[in-house]
Amino acid sequence: MEISNESPAKKPKRLTSIVWNHFERVKNVDICYAVCVHCKKKLSGSSNSGTTHLRNHLIRCLKRSNYDVSQLLAAKRKKKEGALVVPNVGYEEGQRKEEIITPINFKFEQEQKRDETMNLGAISLGSAKFDQERSRLDLARMIMLHGYPLDMVEHVGFKIFVKNLQPMFEIMSNGAIEQDCMAIYGKEKEKVYKTLHGLHGRISLAVDMWASPENAVYLCLTANYVDEEWKLQKKILNFVTLDISHNDDILSETIIKCVMDWDVDRMLFSMTFDDFFTNDDVVFKIKDWLSQNKPLLKNGQLFDARCAAHVLKSIALDSVEALHDVTHKVRESIRYVKSSQATQGKFNEISQQLGINNHKCLFTDCTTQWNSTYLMLDTALEYKAVFSVLQEHDVGYTMALLEREWEWASAVTGYLKLFVEVMTVFSGNKYPTANIYFPEICDVNVQLIEWCKSPDDFVSSLALKMKSKFDNYWSKCNLALAIAAILDPRFKMKLIEYYYPQIYGSDAPDYIKEVSSSIKELFNEYSMCSSSLDQDSRPGSNLPSTSNGTRDGLRGFDKFLNETSQGQSITSDLDKYLEEPVFPRNYDFDILNWWKVHTPRYPILSMMARDVLGIPLSTLGPDLVFSLGGRVLDHHRSSLNPDIREALISGQDWLRMESEVVFVLYQKPTDLRAIQLCPYLSKTSVHGMLLLVLLFPYLTRMSCIFRPSNAGVDLVGELLLYVSEFCTD
């Protein structure tokens, strides 16, 4: 029988039982009912009736059968025993009273039935059950992925937030989270190992040195390779803590041990070292050890690569240091102009009188960013004449530059401009392929040659110093740079023939011939199956064999035919590539995609291109190319023990590469915003719930479309219902 004209009963006291989250208390005349929000069945709701019969109904309720009520009751009993005690949610300074946190009863009106399930890909949220183990691992994964401190789980604010979000979640200790992170690291490491050993190409390692505020030293090894989909990838393999008193022997042994642990010594194509490795002994010992197991390609000529960004950054800093006194005068001159409104007004008036209508504003540089110093000097040079006139009319201005100093500033600013432009190219791409470096490095080389011819002693001496440092880099890396450029179909040998006469003058033909011979020698090595994996183990390249194990007398002939046929195809392969016209140059060119498409046409040459283009000829990111400092580990990570530190840093790098579910939010018809949520999002995932709850205010104001598979499904109502159900449950 339906009850008409029902009105919510006035509660004389708060309904503290969690069971009331699933019932609505209504009053009809003098009788109180508890109406199940799932099946609408009416039970006694009198305060004298207790809640046992309500719990029993929830267990039997078909509409609520997907919810594990035994967990709910167990959690309630645990609360009564005082399992969790945290400070009051109010956070007032004077409040010291401790109380048990009650989950917020959050409800949202929705036309859809509450028992309907929502499908997110393969996840059925309506049937999801709370999983302590899954949520705990999600929390550890979140901490690792975003670099949060491990002890965040002990912060009272985090405990309050999580307990209000999911009361059944048992917050783990710092040590337990550390163990979970190590477990995740172990599983992810197995995936990376399988990925590396499943490659058809070789890998190149980048070796970088890190420091910490406590003056500790760390060694970071990063694998760079082109995968089977012709995408450039990089993964941190090791982050090793070094003893502060380490020497070259220990450093080389550490690198060798890391390579052996990953079992990639026979897969190495090259190693790129930063400016810390000024002593070649470390590199020599590593090359000697590797050559004992398997000869290096081109006798190791391509193995030793150096970071181009490190070299140019070092040269740029030499320029800044050489101009230190002049830069100081420029900096103080700008400060004087901006010291008062009167001086600034006088400066602007002189600018107008001289017809200098420059929109650039004077500013002082950030002394930790050398590109900032370049911009300051470049702007000040625009007002050179104004500073000269100001000196004549303002006796307080005592830091004026001499004409000779302005000339020095102009020359060094020209140097820095080139370095800034080149470094921007290097750092503008997250994963730059090796072909982009040759034209930029050649431009620097040509300019250094011209600067050395300057009649000014200051300019020429500075240029000679920079040229000496650059030549050391060029002698080690010019061959790798040139071969990578040749494998760019827009350049081929033409780019070598264009730059080498500018660099070598009359000796250019000899150097061009040397590069041409080198690429053919490397090509011949690939023709003899000296690629990343032995030809016999590469899928699709095995020789025919009998399945019943009987003798095959012609197996030797099959091998002979396979080798001789490949040798013939390789020669024509390279000649065909070099003889064909260059590909039109455009800004949207994707060289890896080009080689992917042309692999059937150049089967062996594409194998070589995969390895060469994957060399990390520069390892500095955009946050470091203009910084005066190097890589510094934060205090939180440096305070951890070496094993967990390596697990967190390596694991964070690996987790970032995981595939993600994309939510496309329409703020405007022409404005698409993609919010990426982790693929392990589930109703019981703490990480997933944090994201959804934070998104809740925006979802109420946006039209939301979910499209991994069900394109066009309006998600705003379902997500809101999802969040409200979770908070209620």
C-alpha cells in the first residue's frame, strides 16, 4: 500500500548509523517508516526498533545485492572499537578533542535509477566492490607517478580527506607505502626488461651525473631507442648513488654493472656522456669491456657521443664570464634609470628626442639564467645612444660604458643570440632525433671560424677559447652527426657537401670522402647481420628447417643463399637511397614516420636508420639548457635510502608512459579540453576518487563527452551520480 502525503520526519537527534545512508526516514501520522532507497520497501523506522532489521534487509535486498554489506558492517564495528582517531575536521588551533570521522552524506538528485551501472571501458561501476589491496596500490602508484613525498600518508589532512572519501580504506604507514612502491617498481622493471629485449633495433644510453643539496653524487642511465612503431622512446634504467670519493675506475665499473644487470651489452649502439666526463679514461674502459664480448660498430667510432647542449652551454657561459665587468655596468645602469620616476622620465624624454621608439623595456637579468643576461644586453644595446646622452646630463650616473665596452657587449650578444637560438631548437622537441643536430652544430662551427678572425683582441681571444672547446667536441661527434644527417631524406650527402667547404676549405673533398666511406662501412656491417640482434634470432629471418628433426643436408646452402642475397640487396639499397632526389624540406616532416613508410623499400638501411636516429646527441631538457646549474635532486628524494630512491625515480619515469583514458570536456563549442585520467580508475580507487571529486564542481557546469569507445554518450549526469553514490556509500 502506498503512503500518501508523506513528509520527512523531524529528527529529534542525529541518525548516526551508517545504515541510514541507504534508507529515508518518513513519517505518516504517528508511524515512522524507513524506506529503502534501492527497492522502496517500507520497514519500521521507529527509534525503538533499532537498526538490526535494516541491516538484515540490506543483505537480502536484490536491488542492493551488488554491494558487500558485510564489509559495511565490519567497518562499522571497527569504528566502534576506536580503530581510527584523528583530529577534528575543523582544524581550529585551539581544538584538541579527538573524534571519529563520519563520512559525509552527499546526495545528488538524478533521474536515472540508482541501481543502473555505468560502463567506463571494461569497468562496471555499479558492481564494483571496495578493494583495500587495489586502493592501497593505487595510492602507492599515485605517490610514485607524481613524485609526492612518502610521508604524505601520515599527514592529518590527508587522513581526514581519505576517511571522508572512503571510510573503509585503511590508511597505511610510511613503511608500508614504501614496500608497495618497491613492489610496483619490481613489476614495472620486468615490463621494461621485456620491452628492451623484444626490440629489433639497438639502444643508446645517456649517462648523466646528478647532485643534491647535501653534495651527494648520483649516476643516471637512460635508454633511448626507436620502438617497433617507429616512435622514439626513452626510459631511465638506473639511478645509482655514488660514493663521494669515487674515481674513474669505480665510475666505469658502476656503469658496466648496470649494463650487465639489464643484459643489454650486446644491444648497445652508443653512449652519450655529459660534461662531467671530461676524462676519456672512463669511456675507454667501457668501450674496451664491450669490445671483448662483441666488436663495436665502426670500431667504436660512433660509440662515444657527447651532449651537444652541454658543450654549447659551457661555451655560452664562457662568453658571459668574459663579459662580466661590462655586464655589471649594464646591470647597474639599468638599475639607476629605474631607481626613480624622475630618472626614468628623463631617460624616456631623451629616447623620444633621439627618435628611438623602442617598445622594449629595460630590465635586470636573472643571474641564474644566462639567456636572461642575453636579453638584458640585447635590450640595453637598443638604448646605447640614450645612455651616452644621459651621462652628459646627469652627474649622478657614474656607471656609463665606454665605446669599446659597448662594442664588446655587442659582439658577445651576437654570440649568445646564436647559442640561444640553437639551444631552443635542441630543447624544443621532447624526443629529438639525431638528424636535427648537424645543421645547427655546423652553423656554430662556421660562426666560430669567423669570430676568430676579428681584429679586436678581446673578441678574437674569446672566440679562440670557445673554438678550442668546440673542436674537442667536434672531433668526437662529427661522424655521428654527419651520418644522422645523411639518413634524413631531405639532406642526404647534399648537406655534407654544403657545410664542409665552409668548415674545411680546400680540404673539404677529403673529409666528404671520409664521411661517404664511413657510412658505407657501417652499412656493410649491417649487411653482415651485425645489427642489434643476431639475424638468426630476428623474427621472420630464420632459415627454413624441418619440423620433425630429420637431417637437412641443404641447410648450409640456405644460409649461403641468405647471406649472399642480402649482401647484393644492401649495396643497391644504399646506392638507391643516395641517388634518388632529396625529399622536399618542410616544417611538418616526421623523419621516423618517413622511414616507417619506406622500410619495405630500404629494408636494411631502415635498420641502420632506426639505430642512428635514436642516438641521444643532447640530453638537457628545456629547464636546464639556460640554467647556470646542473641536475639537482630535491631534498625529499635525496634523504631516502638508495634503493627506494632509485625505485621512485625510475618508476615515475616508466609510469608516465602508460596509456591513459581521455575525457574531452567542452567548455565552448570550439574549445576542447582533454583531462587525462589514469587507466586504473575504479570506484574504489583512492587516486581515481581524488580526481573525480576535484572535478565535481566543473562537471556540474560543463557538457562532458566520454569517448574511449562510446562516443557521444553524455557523461555529466553519470559522473555526478557516480561521485554522489561513492560519497554516500
